[in-house]
Amino acid sequence: MTDATLQSKPPAKTSETSPTSMNLELLVIPVSDVDRARKFYESLGWRLDIDHATGDDYRIVQLTPAGSGGSVMFGQNITTATPGYAQGMHLVVPDILAARDDLLRRGVKVSDPFHDVGGIFHHSNGKGIAKGPNPERKSYASYFTFEDPDGNGWTLQEVTARLPGAPTDTSFTTQLHEAVWGSAR
């Protein structure tokens, strides 16, 4: 079979019960100073994938966090969003305190760790958040935040176990629902 034959074949049909496989590959974040943003994200230990300019009015920079399958891109004339507009972007780490210490050593201003009181999906209980990591260190329950120089907001979330059906990731263990969320409420 030739490359031309492979490219001309229609995509394989997926089961009506199976969703199409999709991977989140790239987030575009708006920045005001491309060189300053590149220096900041590289200072986090993120790998530079590309820094490409076409003339004086177009530039793309793409970096990938250590261990991540997804990347960020910023540059000149690649988005009309206002610098600092990107908020709530999450990075997952296996140890929230170690990740926070690493960023502090790198000179990044980070928030204190915090956790959701009552569980991540129980915001209507009125209890809100509490200082420090989750006392039981439950997966998906401990956080801290930081911003890049433009104010784009990042949240780091501790994930130590994933529910069955999550993509295989050898840096985490897959355990039953109770191990992640505790006993049923």
C-alpha cells in the first residue's frame, strides 16, 4: 500500500458507543512580550519546541511542560485575546508540595496550597476552600496557583490516582472510586 493509498482511504468508522479519540495538544495563551514570556516559561523547566518568525509581524513560540503531552503556544499576531485573559488552566502533578517548592526555587510567585472542603464537585455545600493540601491527600483535591508575567492564570492540581477508564499514565496509579474520592456520600 502506498502513502497515496493510505491518505485517500476514508477514516475508520468508530463504534456508535465509542467516542472519537481526541488529545488536547495545544493551548494558545495571549502575551504582551514574547521574549519575556519565553524566558518565564523556560525558567519553569519547560522544553522549547519551536520559536519561528515570518517577517517582523508574525512569531510563534511553543513550549511543553516537563512530562506533558500538551503544549502552550504564544507569539505575535497569533491571537486577538488580551494578554492575561487565559485563566484556569490546570497542570496536574503527583505531589502538590514538591511542585510548589520547585516553582518557589525557580523564583515563581505562587499561592499557598489549598483544598476544597466537601469535595471538588460539592461547591454548593457553602463550605468553600481551606488552607493547605487536602488533609487526606485525596486525588484531585489539593491545589495552588500562579500567574505568568501577563497575568495568565495557572492552577496546579494534585492527582495521585485516576479512576478506571482514564488514559494510561505510568506516573499515576489507577484505583477504585473510593480510593480517589473516599467513601460514598
